[in-house]
Amino acid sequence: MAIPSNKDILWLKVLTHDDSEFARNLRNANNEYFHNSEEISIEQHNNWLNKTLKENPPTFHIIMLESNKIGTISITNHDDIATIGNVIIDKEYRGCGLGKRAMYIVMGLAISRGAKKIRLSVEYTNGNAQAFYVNLGFIERAVIMEKQCL
Ligand SMILES: CC(C)(COP(=O)(O)OP(=O)(O)OC[C@H]1O[C@@H](n2cnc3c(N)ncnc32)[C@H](O)[C@@H]1OP(=O)(O)O)[C@@H](O)C(=O)NCCC(=O)NCCS
């Protein structure tokens, strides 16, 4: 991979059927960073895909660097609160400022759709992502508590 430069165009492409394998593979390669850390089967993925493709406005986006798919990010707006999710940059593209650029684009999209506040959740164990979000101005507002029963 050539080292990405600031001149390379980073843009968000609305998810289509053609992105199905990319999105599933990227998510499964990064399961450890998400609350549901189990492998996503093709059947589960197809159910999710069919539902997500019908959303209007679209929520799920592929992060593109020029013509390369390098990550995923989603944005959902409810009233004046937006929620960002599925933030993943492919391993070989991390640490070059691309995640930050994608976050700025999606935050702009959220604001253009009426958001006054933007939320996201991050695993307690994912210190890297927490530092990434703090760097973008997010602050901790809640702690989710969980008890293992079985
Ligand atoms: C978290 C993730 C999206 C960050 O993307 P990235 O492209 O590597 O991050 P960037 O290079 O854009 O970093 C942007 C800024 O955050 C800071 N940052 C990123 N990771 C950091 C870390 N581990 N510790 C401290 N700061 C960090 C960078 O230093 C940079 O700061 P600067 O703008 O002041 O130079 C990426 O590492 C990733 O996909 N991780 C695996 C999946 C994941 O954890 N997703 C989040 C689920 S909630």
C-alpha cells in the first residue's frame, strides 16, 4: 500500500449489495472491538444487509480512499441526537489520520440532518478507540453495567 497523503480524496459511499463481502469481512476481522464479538454468519449478515439497504436516509457507509474501500462507518439520527457506529479503518490504513477524516465527514452529515448532539459507544477495553474519540472532542457520559448470569 502506498502511504496515503492528505491530497488523496476520502469520501463516504452509501452501502450497496456490492459492498456486502467487504463489510462482513472487515467486521469479522475486528469483532474483538465490538460488544457482540461473535463471528457474523452469512445468514445473519444477509438479514442485516437487507434491512440496512432499505433505510432512508441511508445509515451505513463504506469509507473510500480514492477508489479503495478502507473502512466502514454508520450514522443514525433520532430527533436532534445522532449516533455514530461501526467505525472501522482497515488495519493497514490506520494511524494516517483517515479515521479522523471519516469522523469529520460523518459528523458533518449528522449535523446536516439536524443533530445537535452526537453519541457513540465504545468498549471499556478499547483504550485505542477511546483515545481516538477523546481526541475528536467526545467525553464520557455513561457507563453500561453488565452481569454475567450463566
Ligand atoms: C479507532 C480507529 C477507527 C482510528 O482510526 P485511525 O485512522 O487509525 O485514526 P487516525 O489516524 O485518524 O487518528 C486520529 C487522531 O486520533 C489519535 N489516536 C488514534 N489512535 C490513538 C491511540 N491509540 N491513542 C492515542 N491517540 C490516538 C491520533 O493520534 C490522531 O491524533 P492527531 O489528529 O492529533 O494526530 C482505528 O484504529 C480502528 O479501526 N480500530 C479498530 C476498530 C475499532 O476499535 N473501532 C472503534 C469501535 S468503537
